[in-house]
Amino acid sequence: MSLELTFWWLLAIKLAVAAAVVPVIGMVIGYAEMKLSAHMQSRVGPYFAGGRFGWAQLIADGVKFIQKEDIIPEEADRPVFKWAPALVMLGTMALLVIVPVHPSPRYGIVRDLEVGIFYALAISSVSTIGVLMAGWSSANKYSMIGGLRAAGQLIAYELPLVLATVGVVIQAGTMSMQGIVSAQVAQGWPFVLTQFIGFAIFMIATLAELTRLPFDMPIAESELVMGYVTEYSGFRFLFFFLAEFANMFSMSVIAATLFLGGYGLWGINPETLLSPIILFAKVGVLVFLMIWLRWTLPRLREDQLQTLAWKWLIPIAIANIIVTAVLKVVL
Amino acid sequence: MTFSEWIAEPVNWAFLAMAIPMVLAALRVVTSRNVVHAALFLVLALAASAGLFILLSAEFVAWVLVLVYIGAVVVLFLFGIMITRAPIGRETNLSHNTRWPAAAAALGVFAVTFWLINAVTEQMGGFGDPLPAVGRATATGILGEGFINRYLIPFEAVGFVLLAALIGGITLARKDLTPAEEEEGARV
């Protein structure tokens, strides 16, 4: 009985931590985006909230969203409309399960699944359904077009995303996230050196999956108001908002783990508590890269987006897999 | 094993927690009055069947189901439905007058699949020992080898039956146009 009790307590604690991590990450990255974009455009950005540097801006925003009225359009399909943000959030939170922050299984809330990376790609594809539900159920033409664009884009970029990781899986000989990191720690260099093509494709496809500029046609504000989130307000809007930033984090974690050596760094013992700091530093670099690209590049056209995925990224990713597999057998 | 013994096993609670929503969702797929709702209930049914695969410690198969069926096939369904015609609310003309033949065909497919799996495995001398599980989940490599070696023939046989069922489903559901209607369509 005591064993069962500890199991349920542990589960409750893990759930509470996971539920707290998403808003915290969302707020940190959201603040970083506000501040960085402001400075890239010679503005100051949030300034007054919290006394200095506007550090409390996102907390204030969060409180504001929670206070707002939860409006559901008259013509909307109520159950579908209500469940859509939850489904988007599910895909986001479930990704955090396999984040490997430390070699020892004692630290963190991590569970090292044998199918690790495959699980991550599978569970993150659930969010697409949530986006389509949101677009359809809003009973709004802008939402509908936004939802359709999002679905078309996510279908197109799911493939290069999956194919780009295969090269790493072949090289490491395992799909487990811990296994991939320890393979890189053991050989002393990260996979980005041999899998640079895979890394580039993965990052491009990630930007498209996150529907961030230059791939933000689903919520293109100059054409579609706000795409599939047009009709959402209050905390349901907050869910979409947080999910985007939390997804930036978790996709960066996956990229850092697969290609940049995860918590490993030359000359540093991975058993120390420096490991999570190293991982989060790498994630920080990747997140900065995403924000930088967003405020630098213009939006692609819909046909350019599809051409890029189907005619360029997928063939290159498949060629990369073939070369990696042949070299793995030959060498 | 009596029912009270069966229900005392916690793993069977988990089975019921997956199986009951799965069956109910599958029923709603065909009885729902809205096409989009039907597709969304299909998501629920597929998610529950992925849960059943996890109960069988075939983790890889479960996530394949999520990635391929929920992440790609149903998304394509929804995409196709929404890009053509997807009104919100109930529709009146969703039912088909061949529904009883369709139900009979579905039962027939189930019977043939069931019989085929039993017959083929009997021919092979039973399912043999269960695949070895490492920890709580069967290793993906072992799963792949078992699938390609030991269970290849039952799998191919069932795949054949399901293909036949798909063709039958299309035949039942399609509406053949008269030559005059076809001409009409060609002009439009």
C-alpha cells in the first residue's frame, strides 16, 4: 500500500511540475521575444512593469488574460471550440516527458523511453488536430482558412522533420534520447558535425511546425486577422499563446539533444549538476536563433512554402538518410 | 477465470478504461450527424487503441498509430472534409440507404479476419512464446524482428482482407452517376 501511495504522490508531483513548467517557460521566452524584437527594431520594449526592464510584463499579461471574459461565438461548435486549445496544450506538455537534462535518472521529471525521439514526433503531431478543430469550430472564414493553411503546412513539414532525425538515429543506433546524448558524449563530438544537413532541415521544419515567421501564413495578421485563433479570448487564447512558446522550447531541446550533444560539453563531466545548465544554454542559443529569424525574414508565399518542403527538403533529407546508412555500413 | 477474478486485476481496469471509450467512440463515428465530429471521434477511437498497444507493451506500435493515423491520416480526412464542405451543426443526408448491407459486410469482415488469424496461427503451431519484454516495454528491435519473421504471414493475410474490405466500402458508398448526370458534371 505504501508503495502505491508513493507512486500516486510522485505522479501528482510530476504533473504539478509539468503544469508549472509550461507557463514559466512560456513567460521567459515570451519576454525574451518582446525584449529582443524591440531592440532589433531600435525600440525599448516592455519597460515599466516590475520596476526595471519590464520583467513582470508577461505576468501582468497572464493575469490580464485570465481575468478576461471567455467568449464563445454564437454560431460556434461549442464542444469542439472548447477542447481545441486543450488538445494543442496536450501535444506541448507531453513533449516535456522525454527532455534529458541529466545522465542520472534520479534528476528531473524525465522518463527515458526506448522509442524517445519517435514518441516526441508522434505526440507533437496531435497538436495539428487541435489547430484544425479551432479553425473549423470558430464559424469564421478567417479562422477556417487559417486552420486549413496550418494543416497543409504541418502535413508538409512533418515529413522533413521526421526524416531529418533518421540520420542521427542511424548514427547513434538508438531512438532513446538518453542513448543519443550518451553516444555523443562517448565519441566526444556532437552529431551536427556529420549531420549538418539534417540539423538545417530540422530547424527549418521546426520553424514551419511552430508556424513562426517566415512560415506564419496560418496566422498571417495582414491577411487573416489572427488565423485560427481569431475568435479565441481570455485563457483559451492564453493556451495557444503559451503553447507556441513552450513548443519553441521543447523543439529546441530536441534539436539540442539530437544534434548539439544535449547536456554534454567538451571537458566537462556530464555527471555534475552543470549538465542542465549546459543543455539550457544550448536551448537558449537555438531559441535566440528562432527569434532572430522571425524578426529578420519576410513571410513566404503559400506555394513557395509547399515547394520548399516537397521539392527541396524531403528529397535532400532522403538523400541524407541514404548516404548516412551507406556510410554506417561501409565504415 | 471468473469475472470477479478478472476484474480484480488492475491491468484489466486499464483495459476497460481504454476499451469502453474506444467502442463508444467507434459507434459515434458512424452514428454522428456531423462529418467533422465523426472524424474527431475517430481520433478518440485511435488514441484508445494506441493505449491498448501500450498495455500489450508494444510501445513502438502505439506511437506509430499516433504518428501515422492521428497525425497524418485523420488530419488528411479533416483537411479534405473542411476544404470541400463542412457545415457546423447537424446534417440530414448523411445516412446511406445501403447501411444494412454495409453492417452485414462489416460483420463479415470481422468474422473472416478472426477466422483467418486463428487458422493461420494454427497452421504455424500457435503464436509461440510471447516476445521477450525488456523492463516494461518490448524493445523496438525485437518487435521489428517478430513482425517481419514470425508474424509476417498472418499480417499479410489480414492486410489482404482489409484491402478487400476497403474496396467493398468504396463500392457500397459511391454513388454511380447516370450518363446524363455525368454529362452534366462534365459541362460544369
